[in-house]
Amino acid sequence: MKKWFVFAAIFSFAASGAQAFAADAAAGKAKAGTCAGCHGMDGNSANPEWPKLAGQHAKYLAKQLHDFKAGKRTNAMMAGMVAPLSEQDMENLAAYFSSQKTKPGQADPALFEKGQKLYRGGNPTTGVAACIGCHGPTGAGNPQANFPRLAGQHAKYVENQLHAFKKGQRSNDAGKMMRTIAAKMTEEEIKAVASYVQGLH
């Protein structure tokens, strides 16, 4: 009987902890005003240097916020923005932005064929893996594996992140996957695939 009470107490504590961090999209919306200046109130940023957050997987968004706060991903502006956020705030913001709809973009017709070829087949000669393997045929990503949605993302932002991975300036990718891939990509390949994913939907 005593063991049962110990088990019940542990289960109750675990459940209350999980409930305490249950994401609340409405609370996230109320907090999103501070994010709107760069990312837009609905998560569709107007400036291509800043990422669209709308429709991105909540788990991925929460990880990026946690990484910025912990210094695992560096950006002076974001470091200041996340500093006052609690764990609950970050989960709520992630839930809110993931519930919004991404505004579609368009690929540059001049880069479409090269970008599509790289996205779907990679470059076997240089060992660049196909993006489709992790991010899916439509760029929807894989929330279970925490691979982000790329569809509709600003080409300039994607290009900047690939450069950051290539130079080792961004290092919060699991198992150095993106750093390894980006290191093998040429400037032309980065531009082409970034443009291609902007047009995915």
C-alpha cells in the first residue's frame, strides 16, 4: 500500500509538471506583440532577412527560443528578446506562431531547375545530401524529428542560415547535420536551393 502511495505521488507530481508547461496559444498571442516588429503579428515577416515563424513546428520554434536564451544559437537582437521570457512564455509563443498560416512565396524562375535538382537529388559528386530526405517533398519538414518546415520561407533568410552553418557560425543543428551539408555547398547551390524552398507550398 505504501508503495502505491509513493507511485501515486510521483505520478501526480509529473502530471502537474507537464500541465504547468502545457502550451497556450492564446497566451502566446498576447505575448507576441514584442515579436511583431520583426516577424509580423501573424509570424509572416516583411523583411526577408528575418524568418517567417507562421506555420513552423511548435517544437522547433521552442527549441530555437531555448537555444537563443542558453547561448547555443547566437544573435544579439534575439538574445535581448528572449532574456525576459520564461519557459512557459517560450512554449506559448511557439504554440501561437505554429498555429498561424504561412504566406506563400515564389522561386526565381532562373534558379528553379537548379534548386529543384539539388533539393530533390542533392549533389552525388560532392556529397551534398538531398534536402527532401529531412524536409519532405513539399518542404513541410518533420516535427517528430524536429526538422523544420522550409516551405515559403524567405530565400534570403535560408541563404543566410546556410552560410552560417557553412562557416560554423551557427552550431545548434543535431549531429552537425546542417554544418556538414552546407560545408559542401557552393554559393550557386545555396542561392538556388534557398530560392526553390521559398516557392514550395
